[in-house]
Amino acid sequence: MRTPTHLPTSAPMSPTQVAQATNTSRRTVMRAIEAQELSAFRDNRNHWKITPQSVEEWALAQSTPSG
């Protein structure tokens, strides 16, 4: 996974957009949401949305060694 470099400053992103920005699959993003490793919320159309700040925090946590 790469750390995202070109994230929107404030607009929430969809899981697909997060996957593209972090070079991962949409399923990986959805698993992170389900495991509560990535903070997300549902909009008024029941679509998942993720803030750029949450994406950055998640990407950094994934790229740093846990040892």
C-alpha cells in the first residue's frame, strides 16, 4: 500500500476512491471498515464515505511496521 498523496482536502471519499488512492482493492478498504481499522460513515443515500484524514491515518498505520 502506498501513502496517498493527492487526496481531496475535505470531501469524503467512497471506498472505491480510497482503494485507488492507496493502491489497494475496494475489498481491502471494506474489510478495514468492517474491522473498524478505517473510520467511515454512511451518507443519506446509505453509501459509505471516508474522510481524507481517516484515509491518511489508516494508510500510515498500514505502512508502519507493527514490530
